[in-house]
Amino acid sequence: MTSSLSSLDRRKFLRGSGVALALPCLESFARYAGAAEQPPVAKTRFVCIYMPDGVPMPLAKDPAHKDWAWFPHGSGKKFSFTKCLEPLEPLRSELTVLSGLSHPSVRSIHGHSNADQFLTGASTGPRDGYRNSISLDQEFAAHVGDQTRFSSLVMSTDGGTGSPRGAHTLSYNRSGRAIPAQHKPKQIFDMLFVKSDGNAARRLAVSQSALDDLLADVRSLRQTLSSRDQKTLDEYLQSVRDTEIKVEKAKRWMNIPLPTVDVDHLKLDITPEDPRVYLQTMFELIHLAFKTDSTRVVTYQLGRENGIGISDYLARAVGFNLTHQLSHNTKNPGGWKNFGVYCRFLSEELGRLIDKLKSTPEAGGQGNMLDNTLLLFGSASSAFHLSRNYPLILAGGKNMGFKHGQYLNYAGDNPAGGPWNGGTEPWQREVTHEDIPLSNLFVTMLQRLGVKTDKFSDSTGTLAAV
């Protein structure tokens, strides 16, 4: 490496032959920072992952309730996961499950029209006069976005913005305008491996690893690092290499033809492994983005409501044809289990991401990366098309004061549920329980992320129990 650590730019890149690799945060850099530098400030991060279509909610009298109800049994510290969330059991002390929260302005609209407001709380309405507002992630990004290479990373499985009430993105700017989401792993990967000349682009196009041109510089850099940083760098490079391999595999996913006829009759060129690899790759890119401090704000919308788009094929990872149809088929024999098996798959991959954050030491800080990262996972529907009682998981953020290992059940003992057999849907029925505004949780999250505010959207206070 021709330059010393003291001459590395603020973003910490390793460069070679037209490729630049963003480096992880390394404590050794601090020794070269100079007296004029400010002492390191604890980084706080936020990631939101959205699941469409709601969750399995068989009634308590249904035999499927014991194993395949999404929400845990019990409450407080005394709760047990069902098979839907069972893969998260090893991470029990790192997360909180919540029920009984939702946005008041959209509780009476159909579940196909509610993803747009999950992070905004805006009154987007069922039809006409569409208007949105700033999303939670962008409110946080306004405070920390200038400290990183990207103010935020907006991702979805379908990409772009979608349409009003048919969002492909969770993120909205201060004017309520949708921020397009990225959905191609290769494009996201290339943001970390910046190709600054045509030759580099051509080399990568023929599948030469982005790391190959950097190995000589890596060897030089290692000699200047502490033993702890050498281990961190080696683990990071291996993680990049593994992710790069998965990116290549995930390309197949992007070649699936979108349906123009009844998809049940299409012969799609996809194996059951592809959607799982795709999801794992997107999650690993989130981890890399945080590890390189390329951004501290990420949103990822797993799918669009109403079963439109490539995201509806994610259920093929566990042997089912279409994802959205699982929520409709709960009236059939084995329907709750099938829907639950898909939710369990998402729990497995979510747990993998949480565990990876937990296993990554916080460079120059206390604890691990998860301790300084707040992760929100959830949906704007619970029972069939019901825009109430959002299923929510909050993980991480222990260094911000979050308490975990609990199930905060604000929904009561008999939440709405059961299969839909035609006629009146759950969202059309009379309300028997009033939810807490989800924005109360959002205010609490913003405050502990370091944003000085006492209001977000239609909040009425905070949620101290978290």
C-alpha cells in the first residue's frame, strides 16, 4: 500500500487497479487521527425489515393455535415462541415481541393498501387524495446521514417505488415522496466495491473477484494494524468474498419472468434455493453496509402487499408456489401450518442477520454491533387483511437502553383472527379493542437513537416498557 494510514481519506478505502473497497471500522486508524480529531462518538444504526401479508392467527380454540399462531404464548418475561418464531429462541434475550400497536389513521382500510404508511403513520386513505409524509428511517437519516457515504440504503425485493397504496419502498422524504428501492444485489454490492474505470468494470463482468486486485494492498495494510484489527480485517474480507459468491448465485432470481397470465401454469426457471439465497444475500449486504459504516440507516421491504411482483415467489424457498396465497388458504386443511412454515423461514433468516450483528465486535466501542443497532421487523397487517395489531419484533440497541427478553402484549387475550371464509373480512368488523399508536414506539426509538424529539406523526407519548 503506497500511502500511510494517516493519509487515508475519512471513508477508509482500500484501492487497487480501478477498484475501491470500503474498509470496516478499525481501531488502529484512531492512532493516526491526530490531536485535532474529536473523540469517537458511539454510532447508532437503524434497520427496518417489512413483511407483507400479515401472519398466521388461528383462534385459540383451533388446534393450530398452539404451534402456528405467530404471536408467542404468555406475556412479559414468561412467554414461549410457537414454531413460527422458534428459530429466534437462541436470541431471546436480544429482542422484544410486541402486539396491540398500529397507526390510527389507517386502521379501517384494507390490508392491501397499508405498506405505504408503515414507517410514516400518514393518512394515506383507501382511495383518492393520496398524500404521504416522512418515514421514520429518513427522520433518523436527517440526523446521521451526513456522517456516512450514503445517508440511507433503501431496498426491496421488487425495487423502485411501486404505486400509491401499492408501495415497493418503505422510505419517504420530508415531502412524502417515495424513495426508489434497490433490489439487485450486484448493484448494491458495487456500491461497496466502487469501479472507477472501464477496465475494472470489464474484469468484474467476467466474474473476477473484486478482491483479487486488492490482495497486495491488503498484505501491506495488515502490517500496520493491531492483532485485533488484523483478525477483524481477515473476517471482513472473508465475509465480502462469501457475499460476492452469493451475489453471483442470486442473479438467477432477477431473471424470473413476471406473470402476465395465471402463474400456476408458468414454468419458471427457478430452483427452491434461489429465493433463500437471494434473501440471505440482501441481509448480508445490510451487514456489510453497516460494517463498513457506508450507512447507518437501512430499510428492506420483503414484498409488496396483494401478491404482485417478484416478491410473491419468496415462498418457493420452502416449497410453496405463491406467498400471498398462503394467507388466503388458511381455511384449507393444513393452511395455518403452511403459512407458518413460511413465517418460520423468515424467522430463520432474520435470526441469521441478528446473530451476525451480535457476532461482530463494535470497532473502537463497547459490545458488539447489535448493541448499537436497532432492528425493527414487522408488518402493517396481522389477521387476514387487518390493519391492526401489527406483528412486531424489536431487536438490538442495548447500548441505547432497550430492554429485551420480553413479549409486550397490548392486544389482550382475544385478538382478532381465524380464517376468512368469505363475506365480511376482519378489517370490516366492529372494533373491540383500541390499539396503542405505533408512533409512540417510533418516538421512543428516535429518542434513544439520539434524535431530540417528543413527536412523530400521530404519537401521543412514548412507550417506556421497551
